Amino acid sequence: MAKRIQFSAHGGPEVLEYVEYQPGEPGPQQVRVSNKAIGLNFIDTYYRSGLYPPPALPSGLGAEGAGVVEAVGSQVTRFKVGDRVAYGSGPLGAYSDVHVLPEANLVHLPEAISFEQAAGVMLKGLTVQYLLRQTYELKGGETILFHAAAGGVGSLACQWAKALGVKLIGTVSSAEKAAIAKSHGAWEVIDYSKENVAQRVLELTDGKKVPVVYDGVGKDTWLTSLDCAAPRGLVVSFGNASGAVDGVNLGILSAKGSLYVTRPTLATYANNAENLQRMADELFGMIASGKLTVDINQRFPLAEAAKAHTELSARRTTGSTILLP
């Protein structure tokens, strides 16, 4: 029997259970992966809490991992037993020794990238790829704002932006996190516990504000993000770390300068196997070239997933966190 984390009711980290289960055989277009490392992400807490409803209860958890193919379905053509693979878009159930998932959700993992690197970077790295390279395609020379710049996504965004020749202004909650963001390539950092973010953005941009704001925090930063975007600028709301943005009156976009807003998801960009592999190849290339470093600053045994969730929700983590079967 294999082990996995599951939950039978929504709630805090205490609802997570470490149980034995029998992994299924892969269907015709499915692959069974023996996980070597598993990624931890804020979206996992959304499913656990009920903000995002899982397909059914009890439910597995987690959508990101890396490992080795141990079985393939009869119609699988892209992978064979023994291949090194990674995934970042589910389905739910990655918090397990073994995970069965569609062939289309897997990418080939080059030898130059370790299982731990892949598990720590797939979801966050692919998110940064679509944010900086597709949602608003940065060319270089821009000045942008990125909230939570010391977190897992933010740390990668700082590095990727610098590699593109972009001046990234990052927001953080402490002097320690400011130092982390700066060390990863942020051009300037605003400590929102001490400074007015919108005012500092005005000062840093000579009153012009920024053409794009990347906001993975959500409710707490929504109005600040609008105040930092230049006229006809874009606010990219891609996460809900502080709660979902709701009750928006579209008139505020007019009042703030004819702004654009988008609420993208990775699934919309990595919407087929070809796009997913292409995005992953660019991500892996950035890592292999040394332009991106994956900082895995926390490691927990799979059995201690609840503890990992507690640390993540309390914002006591930096960089990436992984679970080890």
C-alpha cells in the first residue's frame, strides 16, 4: 500500500490526514508516476479550505511533483517506464507516494534538472513564464510592480525580470524579505509594513506609475494595485493569498485611468501537451543556464504536510517548499 495526504472535510491544516491507499492502474491515456519530490503551493490551501471546491470528498491534494514513470496506459506515446518526468497542473493527488495523471499533464524532465528543483519550480516557474512572457510580454526596459516578491513565485519573477532587462519593484512585509527580493534581482523593494506602496511607486517612476502590476496577494492589495498602474495599464490578479477579490465595481477601472484587469490561470496557457512542454522547456533552459536559481528553503516529510501548510499560511516560508515521500 502507498501513502497519501487526503482530507474529508474543509478547514485548516488539521483536516489533512496521512493514510494508506491503493494507487489505481493507469487508464489508456494515463501515466503512473513514482513521486520523488512534491511541490507545496498556496493553491493547495484554497482546495483544503474550500475556496476552490475539489471534485469530491474525501480528496487528495497537491498538483505538482516530479518522479519516475512506473507504468503507462495502452495509448500513451510520449512516455515510457523509467522516464524522468515533472508536472505542475494536477489533477489533485500529488501529495502521495504514487500519482496517476493524464499523459498530457506531464513534461519530460532533463537530467540537468533535479527532482527537487522540478517539484519546487514547476507551478511557480510556469506561472512566472506565462505572466512575464505571455499575459504581458515583457520586452526589456519596462518598470513593473510585483507583490510578494520574496515568495516562491516572486523570487523567480525577480530573477526572470532581471534576465529580461526589466526593472522589477517588489513589495514585501519585512526587512528580511526585502533583502531576499533584492538578492534575487529586484530593482527596488517596498516594505509595505513601513511604507506607502502607491506613493513609493510614484516616486520610483517619476510620477508615471507602471504599465503592469502583478498581484498574487488578492484582497489586501487590490486597491493598491489599481493605484500603481499607469493610465491604460494592466493589473494581473493571479492569486488569492489574502483572500479573493470580489464585489468589484467596473467603474473603478475608469476612475483609476481606464485600466485593464485580467484574472489568468496556468491551465488556460498550458492548455495542451505541446504548449505545456514548450513553456517547461523555456523554464528548464533558464535554470540550466544559471539565470534562474530554485531556492528550496523548506523541506518536510510528506507525513508533515499539515505543518507545512501552517508555515505557508503564516507567511513564514521563503522561496519554495517541498514535501518528500
